[in-house]
Amino acid sequence: MYVIICIVAVVVAGLTFFSGFGLGTLLMPVFALFFPVEIAIAATAMVHLANNIFKVLLVGRHANLKIVLMFAIPGAVAAVLGALLLNYFATLSPLASYMLWGKVFFITPIKAIIATLIIVFVIIELIPFFKHLSFDLKLVPVGGILSGFFGGLSGHQGALRTAFLLRIGLEKKVLIGTMVISAVVVDISRLVIYGSTFFRKDFVVLQEQGGIGVVVAGSLSAFVGSFIGSRFLEKITLDSLQIFIAMMMFLLAVALGLGIL
């Protein structure tokens, strides 16, 4: 578990500089291989927050604080709502069960919803129309609400954050600093709710399974990946790599939705 998550964290953090996918989007399904999906989302959020704090130390000083407030404050409120909804879905009974390979698998509401969102956001990342989508400055708070809500619900906030902030005329360093600080605000907001709801209940289980150590190791690995990515990889999109990652994400989502994971 340690080896897999650390390797994935290093690679994924580096890939975020040129694959088009965010750290949370790619790392959460890997955590879901070892933990319940709601715990996987919370654990990924901790790694995501730690990695973004690291980035804030590097580029946060360039942020446009006015845009941060316009985007992150509504995003933080919406993240609370998304996180509360995630907690609600985690309490619902399975929708169905079936036998396969002599084992019983359960299709639960939370897994079905998260699997659907993974597929939706994978499609968004692949369709050229969404890559060129831009919004007016006055819609930045709306972007914060959407990004924060889905960030709280499933961890998928990066694509919407980029869509609303990328083309509002910010210089590159200012844009990156603004996005990173906005992400930190949303991460803190949703982690407060995770910690006071399901994560508090499952903390003992997570600790017994070595989850706390994995989160720390994953965070340190993400630091390494981010550092390497920022120094040695050009920030471009490699279509073949992006399609391969999307296919793997799609398969993981299907397995999650079917209760196999």
C-alpha cells in the first residue's frame, strides 16, 4: 500500500504539470483501492492540501487577493455543502448486490455517484470544447461555488477552477498563485466537515490500517513529484498520455460503481 500510493503520488504530482488532470482526480481512485470511498476522498484531500500549501510557499506571493476572495469564499461555503452531502450519501444503504467469482459485491449510492462524477470529469478533460471554455470576471464567484461544491463532494475541483480562472487575463505567475491559494481555502473548508462527520467516525479504522502514515508518505511523495514536475517538465498537454490516463480512470470508475472496489 505504501509503495503503490507513494509511487503514484510522485508520478501523479509530476503529471499534473502536463497531463491535464489534477492531483486529487488521479490520486483518489488509488486511495479507493485500499479504503472506503469517502475515506479515500478525505485522505486525498489531506495530501492535496499539503501539496498546495507547499505550492503556496513557492508561488503564493504572486496571487491576486481580490480574485482569491471572489472565488475562494463562495467556494469554501459550497465545499461545506458538498462535504455534508458526501457524508449523507455515505450513510445510505446499498442499492443492490450481486455475486461474482464467489464473492458478494454491493452497489452503494456513494460509489455510484462518485464513479459517475469521475467519468463526467474525465470527459470534460478530454473534450476540446471545455478546454477552450472561458468565463467573464463577474462569473468568478459562480465558478468558486461550482468548484467548491464538487471539491467537497468528490474532490473534483481543479477542472472547474481552471475553466473559470484561466482566461480572465491574469499573468501566468499570478494565475498559478491565485489558483493555489483558492485550492487551499476550499481544502481547509471541506476537511473541517470531513473531520467532524464520517472521518471522525472512521479515524480509528484508518489508523489501524496504516492510513495516517500513508497520507504523510503520500504528501511527501507529492512534494517530490511537484518539485520535479516544476523543474524538468514543460507545462504542455500530451494527448496520448491524457487519453491513456482517461481510459484508466474510466475503468476504475466502472469498477467503483459496480462495487468491485
